[in-house]
Amino acid sequence: MNWFLLFWGFLIVQRLAEVRVARSNEKKLLSKGAVEAGKDHYKWMVSMHVAFFVVFFIEVYVFNAEPPSWWIVPFVLFLLAQVIRVWAISSLGEFWNTKIILLPGANVVAKGPYRFMRHPNYTVVSLELLVMPLIFGAYLTAILFTILNIFMLRVRIPAEEKALMELTDYEKSHGQKQRFFPSQ
């Protein structure tokens, strides 16, 4: 159980650090004339992610979920996701955010993993919501939040892409790329 608490604590610290980076980036972009899109669904997205950590904790720590014998497979996928997460966030630089904050007229970032797909960060989050609970045998959390995330992304991605198409060169730079899987 101590390994779970360390892992869970690491995730909480990581997410709080990302929120801090996002707020800093939001302030910078808004000062340059950026606008926010998708405000209506954002509170639901945040609520879903907070609920994920609560349910994950309860299933593992309170209900004593046990890691499966094959825990190394989701753990390796988690590590791979972390590499892509850092690559995606660093590639976007000040344009990375948890909100949809866009600078009108800006060129969309097309470097790093964004050279190959439109939404590598959403791919990472989707993978994490599945594999993090599987490391510890939290099958209910993995299934429930994978399904909830699918519904969330069905709202989030169209809102983001609509705003990107209206305010940036998104269609020109990303129109032929797959949303979640690498392509050339």
C-alpha cells in the first residue's frame, strides 16, 4: 500500500504543478489578447478528474484492490505516457493550458508530438485514466473513468477544434492529421 500512496501522491503533486503552469500561461496569453472557449464544460472536466483521484484512492486504499501479476504492462505504458506528456507540454510552451485559451491569429504549434497528431495530450490523459488504475487492480476506476473521459472528449475536442479553426491556422496546419494516433 505504501507504493500506492507514493504513486498517488506523485500524481497529485504533478497535477497541481500543471495547474500552476496552466494559470501562469493563461495570464500571459490573456495579457496578449487571448480568448477562452469551452467555458461551459470546463467545470465538468475538472470535476471528473478530481473524482478520478478520489475514486482511485478509495478503490485501492479503502477497498484494498490488489495489483495484478501483469502490473508492469500498465506501468510501462504509464511511463511512456509521461514522456509524451512532457514532450507535448514543452512543445506547446506558453500555449499549453488545461483550458481552451487561444490567441487569435496565432500559428498553431506543429512541432513535437503535434507534428504527428492533433491531440497528443488527450491521448496521454486517456491512456493514463486507463492504465494508472490497472497498475493497482482498480478495474472499476479504469472502466468508469475511461467511459466518462470518452463522453468528456466528445464535448471538449469539438469545442477546441471549432475555436482553433475560427481563430488560428488550425485547418491548414493540422487538417490532415489524425486526432489521437500518429500519422505523417
